[in-house]
Amino acid sequence: MKIPQAWQLCIGDQYKMPAPRHRPTSRRPLWIIVLISLVCVLLIGAYIYPARHYPECYFFASSVCAPFKDWYPAMPARILTDDEMVSRVVIKDILSMPLVPSKNPKIAFMFLTPGSLPFERLWEKFFLGNEGRFSIYIHASREKPEHASPLFIGRDIRSEKVVWGTISMVDAEKRLLANALQDTDNQRFVLLSDSCVPLRDFDYVYNYLMGTNVSFIDCFQDPGPHGNGRYSKHMLPEVEERDFRKGAQWFSVKRQHALLILADSLYYMKFKRYCKPNMDGRNCYADEHYLPTLFHMVDPSGIANWSATHVDWSEGKWHPKAYRARDVTYELLKNITVCFSPRKMLPFSSQVQLNLRFTDFNLILLIWIQLQSIDASYHVTSDAKKVATWRPCLWNGAKRPCYLFARKFYPEALDNLIHLFSNYTAI
């Protein structure tokens, strides 16, 4: 009887199991699984806890950070009030409407003054030879002005009393705009005071203003007591503190923006009611905050964020430095007018912030830089850090001098200004 071969192999100690065949173990891509899991966790976390601020983007260009911001889900928008919806519709239509072409585009020069204009003879020299390219409007809040130049006769509008620091300043501005907008040829609207003087000749000013599509409205964020410290929560929900801005009163706006200022009632009423001197223990001045905040909210890319009127705040007082006759020299006007580059002294980029405390040396340094960097706008915060910010004045993308006008000048400086006018405006 034959024992099967398979059984024979299993008898006794002679049995040997065949060596198993080892298959190569598959290497699973664990690092890919870990990476995908990590990304999923981050996305879930971003969805549950969406970030509203991106401090990393201060170190990179906005174009680099923008794609990463888009990963975050949009914050749920609050429900707008009826007034807000009406306001947004009106503002959107004004900003999107096509400009009516003018065969004879003009600049409206709007003077906000308590009485007579002490520099009419200087302005006459500025205007002569350019008839048909400008219009003049005068709002005299205290007394009927006496005119020294025939160009200003008959240019007074109906005026009301103006109290410094109150909404009546804004009301006077709107009154000037309402009169100037009646002339459809007026395409640019420049607000000037009785102490303002021209820094350039008329052709330069005309081409500068007419050749760009932005309005020159000063606008910056000041976290200090003279900025956001003036904000009132009564302005909510339409005006949030993060949108509250500050800037100089003296503007130059295009026609669309002039119409927008007149059309706005929602934001105007917020500032009329809740931005007043000595209100709730704070001093809020509507002429310094209303327009910067309004345009920051409704058309931030449509403004230059600086005023075309130079003002010297280096003395750190409630009012800017005022120039007397002895101060008005060719060198002073050249410093304000000529474009000197601060890069000879500091490595400025497109925007530089320096934390400087106002010791005597630093104050002198800042004054010197301010005078030399007239191709860059300058702001300093009112908090303890005193952060100074310079931004280049870009006109259609090219660096240009910032200022076309300057203030404040005492009436006694008239003769010196007239004597120097042809020289410093030709710089």
C-alpha cells in the first residue's frame, strides 16, 4: 500500500514546511494622508472660527494675501436698515453714472470766509488770462465782503453763520457745492479759506486736477484721542468705529463726488447728531471727520487720501502754523512747492510707519522731513506712540508734488506773495 506523498512528508521529524514566499509590503503614502487630514482640520477650524484681521498681510503685498483671505467664509452680513438700502442705491447710481461731457470744463473755486478775502489781488494774478476755465463762489459767514478785484464782484452766495468745529462748517461747504453744481461746466470743486494762496500757476493746477479721476480728500486712521477717541457709539450701526476717519477740511472733488456729498443724508445726520464739540466728554469736529469717513466707506479707491492744500501742523497746536510777512520768503515757498525726496535721508517705501516720540530732536527732524518731502503726504497719530506715516503722492500712478495751495497766511503777507508769485509758481 502506497502512502500518499503528502502524508509521507508529514511523518516524523523529517517533515519540513516549505519556506513561505514573502510578498513585498506595499508602502502606503502616509505623508499624503497626514497632509490631507491637517488641511481638513485647518479648514474646519477656519470655518468655525473665521478670522477678521490678517496681521501677516502687513508683511506681504496685498496681492499675495488676497488668495488666502478668500479661503475664509464670508462673515454673515447684518441686515441693512431701510435708510441704508436707500443710501446705497443712490450712491451706487451716482458713482456709476457716465459723466456728461462738457465742451468747456471749468474748476469751481469755492471760498469759505468770514468776510472779505485779503488775497484777492493775488488770486486775480493767478486767474488772469484764463477766463472761461474757472468759476468763483464766496460764502461769507459774518459780514458782506468788500472786493479788491473785479473778478470777485457778484460772486457772493447766500450765506449762513458758521461756528468753528460744528456741523455748520459742513453746511457751508454743501451750500457752496449746491451753487457751483448749477453750472454744468464745473467739473472740479476746490474748497479754499480766506488764508489760502496758490502755489502753482493756473495751467499747472488746471491740468493737475482735470487730468485725474480721483478726488483729493485727506483721509487717515488715528487711533488716538484726536481720532477714534472722538467716535461715538451712537453712530452705530451705520458708522462703525473701524470706519471712522480723520482728515483736513480742504478738499478738491470731482463732480460725481460733489453730487454724492449733496445726496447723502444718512451719514450726514449721524455726524450732525453725534459729532459735536464737548459731547459726552469728547470734542468731535464734523468738518474733520464727516467727509473722510463717508468716502472711506462708500468709495475708498476714488480718493487720493491727501489734501491738495498744504498745512503746517508742526507746532502741535489746535490751529496750524500761520505765516506772517517776515516768514514769506522765496525759500519758504520753494520748500513747500518743490519736490524733494526724503529717500536721501531715510529708506522710505510706498508706505512707512515710524514709531517716534516727540522729543525736541525728533520734532525738529519731523519738521525738516515734512518740508523736504512735499512729494509725500504725512500724518501722525495722536496716541502715545505718535506713529508717523508717509505715503507718496501718486498722480495717475506717477509720483508728483502733493500741493497746489497752502495756508495759513496773514493778510500782511500779501505784498510779499505778489512780489514772489511769478518766481515760486514757476518752480
